[in-house]
Amino acid sequence: MSPEQQIAELREELRHHEHLYYVEDAPVWTDAQYDERMNRLKALEAEHPELVTPDSPTQRVGGKPKDGFAKVAHSRPMLSLDNAYNEAELRAWDARIRAALPSSETVAYTCELKLDGLSLALHYRPGPGKSAHLERGLTRGDGTTGEDVTSNVRTIKSIPLSISGAKLHAAGLPQSFEVRGECVMPQAAFVKMNEAREAAGQAPAVNPRNAAAGTIRTLEPNIVAQRRLDFYAYFLLEAEGGEMLLPRQSETLAALGKAGLRVNPRTATVATIDEVWQFIEGCEPLRDSLGYEIDGIVIKLDSTTLQRRLGFTGKAPRWAIAYKFPARAAVTLLEDVLFQVGRTGKVTPVAALKPVFIGGTTVSRATLHNADEIARLGVRIGDSVSVERGGDVIPKITEVVEDAKHPRGATEIVFPTHCPACASELVKVEGEVDWRCLNESCPARLREVLLHFASRGVMNIEGLGEAMVAQLLGQTLESADEADALASPASEEETAPPVVREPLIHSIADIYFLKKEDLLGLDRVGEKSAQALLDEIERSKSVPLARVLLGLGIRFIGERTAQLLASAFGSMDALKYATLDDLLKVNEVGPKVAQTVLEFFAIEANRKLVDRLKNEAGLTMLAEKKVTTDLLAGLTFVLTGTLPTLTRDVAKERIEAAGGRVSGSVSKKTSYVVAGEEAGSKLEKATQLGVPVLDEPGLLALLENGPGTLDAPVGDAGQ
């Protein structure tokens, strides 16, 4: 047998065993048998390096450290889900679903476990013969753009690096498609990782979810391979159009399994909300025996046709909901109360607790909300308290344990009259329960303002996290939080003990005037990380107006309202000079929001900040231009190859803005195929079916003038 044949045979054997072990949970070989074959394959590939391929089992074990992760736009946004916390809320959602659909439609729901990990998107593309190979793996990121963590994803053994043509045929899948699912750290792997950390003198990770999220974003693929992450698939999308591939979610799960991906076996497709509730009641008692963390059940409308009909809100699909299991509780000691100042000046009492394990997480802090809540609970420092970790993950004190209430030495909690950070007198606004610091220069407020401004979904400035912000504000750099340590690359060099410095920034606008030498003078900052942060800051100058509005932290202005205001006014200058009547004309903007916007721009310091961001820092601060016409209504397009000037995402956006639809596959119903350089099988299929083919100038002409201007296909793009 030739070396090439031996390598092919060993690869096939190893892939089959990996599938049995990591996907089917039905191993046949012992570890020693697996290792023996893997070592033989490694030796053969070492002797014949020209025969090494990216999908070989030997390529899973992790490669060289990476410098960072590229950002890649998702084919379709990875949205979050709306939540239901009780049976009544779940039934109300079911009623909304049925009210939105004609009574003639048959409604069915698919129920799946809600795994507590992080979402990944896997892109498969044509491989040798009729197979498909893993081309890219992305994190959810901000929902629109994810990080390319392909090198780390390749080490997860429940994710196939290649899928044979036979499996694709059995599953009814093309060679190009996208898989979405949840990456988790099994409890056994979590325990093993923490044992290793403690043996090395490191603090243990808080919970499996944070550990999984931090692991997938480490720059060392070898570390990812050691931590034994797992992946459960739940969605199948077209490779380019982002539409669901199959007509039903239940069929999607079945196809994923046939293709060799791991699918959670605990699913059910049911016809009524009563059956949904029965599924939930049956799953909740299993939480501690599954071997991985779950925090609820996801319920999806089974029909993808009906899913498309219901569509999405600004943040979530209307056709799905997450039922969150009731909070888990434990009793512990209230050791102290700290007072935190938020970005709006709100002062929140935070309970410092004797650490207690609740629902997979060690809890040492819990919110007490406000002074009124402290009075309602009647709680004192030294009391034994019941702590819940609910669906929102933020622990809270729910009651004082009566049998141990106010032991000797328990002390009353005194709410401060002055800001704990800047000593300004606290103010309570009429009609509100919160006490606030109104000092715009308060260092605690500024810290939270900066963190909010830089966060994902806002300006998305990677690298401007808690430790960096603390140093920029001249604060002492404390030991890295362990959750951050798991989620961030290691420092590039050892440095001297941290020192307190003069602040480098005094407002969010100062971020845009930082120089590399400023950053190199900070602790744990090297040449690469300094330049990476400056690049991120520069990139953020071009984010759309809605994100800048959100970043300013105006009270009551969330993501949806920021989008509405940006669309209505188009620029920051127009919004800055808007009147009350102007604001109230905006759909969904009421008196409270309108008044808050007016009050924000009435403050001279805020006007100066906005002007400085635009005129000196160079932020564009313009609304995204989305032409909404029906010029291409009813037409379906397929994009293939590389266009001269338009990216595929931009071409897709422009077609959809003109009322057209972009699909990932060519059929007789396709109106046009837009082809660039290196166009492949889609161009061939278009030719076979007689579908008109456009090059980029032809597409631009169509977008400008409509289909009536094209009497014949334009050009032979990609030939």
C-alpha cells in the first residue's frame, strides 16, 4: 500500500472514531488504540509533508499562537432571544404567534435545551470531490460582526473538519452552507481545568460559560485543544443568502445529525403550548445530570416559512422565545455593603457576600438595588440572607433568614449622603427611587461612561476594557479579573509593579487623541497591543450615528430609540437643534425620551463634547444611508465571485434596499446571477438554466434604473 493510501485509510479510521466518540458518545477504540493510529498518521505526514491537508485529524491539535482575530460580517445577524420567566409569559407569547397568523395555518413548535455557552457560526465550503470542508468559524460578536476564531474552532473534536459527499447526500445538503450552534465547556472539562489552574497557583474560573467564552478567544490554539470544548448544532443556513436551508426546524436538526454534527438529543416537536410546558417540566429536573450547563428551553416555530412571515423585532426573532428556568437560591452571610456609581450617576448598593456556589457559579456579590429595597428587606450587615441567581444572571438578595435575623454584632446599613467616589452631594429626583451623583467629572461615572462607550454593540473598541480604562484614568491597575484573563490574550511582556499616574483622558473624546507613546507607558502594554488599540479607535470613527448616540449614554436612549432618532434626523447637528415638537414627531419617541434628549443638549459641556467628537476627533456621526425603494421588488438575485469595487455584503445591502432578495443558490426562479472574477458552479448553473447574468456595471445600472433598462444579460462576468 502506498503512503498516500495508508494516510487516506488512517484519516478515515480516525474521523470515524472521532465521530463515534465525540458525537455519538459510543466509542469503540480505547485511548491507546486511538493514540497509536494518530501517531502512525503523524509519522507518515512528517515523511510526506506534501500530503498534509487542512482537514487531516492531525491538524486539530492546535497551531502557532495568533496575533489577534479578524472581524467578519455575519451573513445574517446572530440575534438574541426574548425571554419568558413563567408559564403565563410563555402562553402570552403563544397567543401572539397565533394571533399574527391566519387561523388556517398549522402551528407547531420545536423545543430544544438552552445550553449555557457561546454561539458560533461555522462556514462549510466545497472540498475535494463532493465533500464539504470547514472554511471559517466565527463568534457571535456584536450580532452583526463576529471574530474569526477558525484556528481554535478546528480543535473542537465534535466539529467535523470535513463532511463526506455521502453524508451531505444523506442529509440533503449542498457543499456550501452555514451551521450555527452553541459551544460549551462540559462540567467534567471545567472541573479538570480549574484543578489545573489551582495547582498552578491561579484562581479558578467562575463558571463553564465564561470559561468556554474565554477559551475560544484565547490566542493559543493548543490551550483550546486541551480544554475539550464541545459544540451542539441547531441552525442550517444558505451559504450566502443567510436564509434557512430547510422548510422546518425539526428537519434542520435531523439533517445536521445526518451530516455528522452533534445535535442535542433532547428535543421535541409539538402542536400546542400545553405540550411545550410538559416538555419544560420534564427537562428541568435533568439539569444536574446532563454533564453541561443549561439555563432554560428554546421554543421555535417549526415552519421556516412562518418564521419568515413573522420576521424580527430590533433585537430578536418574533418566532422564538427562551423560557428561563426559575432562579436557584442559597443562604450565605452578608459581610459588607459597597456603593457603586454608574455612568448616569446612579448609586447602587452591592452586597459583599461570603462566597457561595449557586447554579454553576461562585457568587460573592449581589445587588441590593436601592435604599428602598434595603428598607423593605430589613437587612443588616452580618445577617444570613437568601441569594437568588435568576434568569438575568445578576444575583440578588431576596430575603433575610428569619431564624438568624440580626445576630449580635449585626450593623445597620447606612446609605451615603455624598458620592463615594467624588464626595459630591447625592440628589434624589422627584418621582424616582435612586440617589444620583450629578458631578459630570466624577471619576467613577467617567469610568463607566468610557466602558459603555467602548463596549460591543456601541463603539465596539476592542482592547478598551476595564484594566485599560483604569490605567487611562490614572487609577491603580489591580490584578486581572480571572474572567478577563480567560477571555483576553496574555500580556506581551513582564512589567514592573503598577503605579498610579496622572490621567491620560478626562472624557470620551480624549480617547481619539491618544498616541502610541502614551500607551507604551502603561503597565502590560506592548508594541502590538498599543497599535491594535489605536487601530480599533481609528476604525470606530466611522461607526453610524445610532451607535454614537448610544455611546453618549443619554438616559432612556437604548439601541432601538437610537436607531429611530438617527433615521429621523440623519446627523448629530440636526438632533442637537431639534425642538420638543421635532422629537415627538419621531415614531415611538414619547415625552420622557424627548425631554431627556433636550436636557442632554441643553448642557454646554455635552454640546462641546459632541462638537469635539465631530470636528476635532473626526467621527462621521451620520445615519446609515438606506435607500428604500421597490425598484427590484419581486426579483431574486444570486451573487458569485469577486466584484471589482463592491463587496458581497454591500451588493447584498443595496439589492435588498431596492426591494430585491438575495439567495444563496441558483434555480429557475432566480431573476439574475451577479458574477465577478472566479465565479464558480453558480455561474455554470445559471448558464444551464438560462438565468440572466450581470457583471457589476450591469447590477449598478439595474439599481439605478430598474429592470426595464436591461433588454439582455450584461457581459460574461467571471469568464
